Amino acid sequence: MYLLRVTDPLRPGDPTELGGYHLIGRLGQGGMGAVYLGRGAGGRLVAVKVIRPEYAAEAEFRGRFRSEVNRARQVPPFCTAEVLDADPDHATPYLVVEYVDGPSLAQVISRSGPLAAGSLHSVAVGVATALAAIHGAGVIHRDLKPANVLFALGTPKVIDFGIARAFEVTSQHTRTDQMVGTVAYMAPERFDTDHGGTTVSPAADVFAWGAVVTYAGTGRTPFHADSAAATAARILTQPPDLSGLPAALRPVVERTLAKDPRDRPTAQELLDLLLVPDLDEETRLVPAEVLRAAEAAQRSEPRPRRRRAALATLAGLAGLALGAGALVATGTVDRTAFGQGGGGAAAAPGPAGSPAPAGPRRRTVPGTSIIDRLDRPGQWFASRGNGGRCAFTGGRLTVTTDSVHRCRGPADTFAGDQSVAVDVSIVSAGACALIWFRSTADGAYRVAVCEKDIRFGVETPADLTGETRTPVAGTAPGRVRRIGIDVRDERATVTVDGAPVLATALGEPSLAAGRVELGAMIDDTGDRVTFANAEVRSR
């Protein structure tokens, strides 16, 4: 017997079966599509999220949706709704995730009021844990809010992470005045018109965490105002109203709501602050005056100009029409495409402001990252052609070739300081594993991991130049080695199992940015290498 919590029955024209899942009823409807309660072949209940036809017709959207789904598959399922299945190529693309049979945080607060201190701390830790897992897989949530935190057996689970990016970019190409997100939980940089509001990093999710915890502990958001435009103005210019939060949580929440994303902790640092509550404030927070004086020379971007540009968008926000993709009275911009459970309750305005955060620690927020176990199609795909093949066998990405072959991988580009790490095994004697970085149509830097040496050179469409080689023992066929490439200040260091083996300057002006690619080449009579556990990060 199943306990079903269906908000609506299926409507005429709704599918009754999709991808082998029997659809039972509707769980929600949003600007990007509908979410259905479904049952798999084994009887498991799932949430099936189906994209609206107008998005499905856009090839660009499908590509981005596929990429984001593959990223979301890498997120560990603890504290999140697990991604179970997806078909980006279906006539109506869909995503299947774990069905969480429980109320949302928004519903809990609406029905019972703010959480007591102990429960609030548990929710704060649970949501921070989910963000650490999400960010660790190279995913940014982009729409963290109380309606996207569900309770299963009392444990908070975060839903609807990752895929908002596919809608966000497509929406900005087709409707330039539309943003994705809920204004009350959006970080200041989301309103930056200089970069089209696309300068979203994991720090934006940390800001949203602070707003969610404030709402859970007080029943109101930290920048609440009478309209969405006024709320955005407070986010950009005013300190948060944190009155009513427990004393133990308030300093941590203040740091997450810093205007500058570089002043916010990462999700992992946030967990450290929450899980070591007995550290006094002097230990946990370095005085701002000391840090800012020491780091003043590192500030290269004129922050006041950027803030003025963001403020200039507020008039436009206030003027958006009501309807899909528009600012509405509740302060929500249509980025909430999907959801299980209701939205947040309206909150009464609180005091006008609170003291400015004391001593937030400035930090550099990492940019793009890619994490892929390479045990199944994810960021990299199976492919065949040009005398080679990339396939997933034995829990690894296996490359077979009779010349040189590249596997089809992520389109993300990396510039400046970055790092690449991947497990490499030479299966056949004489084969070499290849790692390209800053790869473009014009060329790439190439690292070759061979049986007896490591090689580094510059590859162009016509030639390989400047190759250097260093002997390396222990890369005999079958042995797995962790190969790293660390780029700092235009100098690359190649490591094997953490030990540096080769360092060289990067001197090609045309190779300032590009993709990371994996592949293999035949060096003698060999033909096969494998890869696993790839990590690519901007620093």
C-alpha cells in the first residue's frame, strides 16, 4: 500500500507513462514544466519533472540540460533528492528524482511558526551538508529557498539543484529581462547587469543558505520589504535584519550574507563553523580591519562601480509585467520551475536593520569545477570514430585507439590558475594516456603519461612543439597512478601520486583558456588506457 500525497489529479493531455514510469498525479507546476508523482517498475515512488515544450524545441537548451543533469548525477544522495534517471533527448525532456514524502520547510514555518534553537541548528547543518555535497560535485543550486528543503523522517533534504542553469542561460538569450531565482534569497551579485547577472558561483548558494536559516528561525527573510524591487534594493545596500536568531547562529549567518561573495565562507567552511560551536568568536572570526589591510592590494575590481550598475537594474525589476518570468507580489521571479510542496508564507516586515556583520573573512571563491567518477556516462560520454573508441567498462573510462583519440567531454572552459587530477592506468604496453588542457580548435597544452616517462608539449592542428620528457618509474601496465596538473601564475606542475615530476612555464598567448580533454595515443604496439575519478577546478 502506498501513501500518496498528490496535489492534483492528472489533467487531460497529461502523459500517463514516461520512460517506463507510470504517472499517478501532479505534484506541482511551474514556468519551466510540470512535476508528476510516478512509480517505477519495482514499485518505487519517484518525482518525474517534465520540461515545457517550448524549451524542448531549443537545441541550446537540450545541450545545457544534458550537461547539468550529468553534473547532478554526481551529487551524493545524502541530504539531497537523488537523481535516478533522465532523458534529455526525449520529445519532452524529463528528469526523475527520488520522491521525498514530507513537508517543505516553507510549509512547516507557515503552519507552526519559526523553529526552536535546537531544531533550527539541525536544519542549518543539514542544508549546509547538502550544499557541500552539491558544490563538491561541481554543481551550483541557484534557487535554494524554503520550498526546496523537504523533510523526510525529520531529515532535511534539498531538492531542485543544478538544472536551473539550463533554464537561466536559455531564458537570458530569449527574454533579456528575466532572471531565475526567488528575490528574497538571491545574492547581490545576481543583480549585476555588467555581467548579465550570470556571475553565479557557489557563494550565491551560501548567501541563500543564510536567508533560508533566517527565515526558518524568525519567520521572515533578512531583507524583507513590501515589494520585490525594494527587497532587492535592501539586499544590495542594507545590512540584514537578524533580530530573533539564536546568538550561537547569528555570527555565522552574518558572514554568509556578506555583500561581497569573497567574504562568505564556502559550504565546507560553513559546516566547520556550525559543527564547532564552542569556539569563541575571537577564534572563529579574524578582525576585518587586519584582513582587509593585508589584502587591500589584491582587490582589482572597482566594487562601488559594480554596485551602482546593479542598483540601476531595480527600476527595471519594478517594471516587469506580472506573469510567467515576471516579478510578482510575493517577490518570486519565475525560476522555480519545479517543486514538491508549497511556497513560503508571506512574512511581516521586521526592524529596519541590524548592526553590520563583524569581521567577515575575505576569501577567493572558486569558479567552475568538474567532478566525475568516470564509471558511467556523465561529464564524459562514450564515443567512437577516427580509429578510436571511448567506453565505460569495469567502472572506468576506457580509451582504445590505433593512433590518437579524444573522448567527448564537457564544454566548460578554464582560464588562469586551475588544477586537473585523474586516475590513469596504462592497460596495454606502449600506450600513452593523454590529458589536454586549455584546449581549443587552435591547439592545447598536452600531457602524455606513458609507460616509462611523462611528456609535456604544445599541440597545434599541424604539429607538437616544445615537448619535454622526464623519466617516471612505476607506470607499468595495470598500475593506477594519480596524475595531477597544477597551473599557478602561468606555470604548470605535473605530479604523479602527489609528487612533482615536471614543471614548465606556459608561454603560448593563444592558449589562455580552453577545455580539459582526455584520450590516448599508440606509442608502439599498445592500444588501451583507462581513466577514473576526474577533478578539474578553477583556483
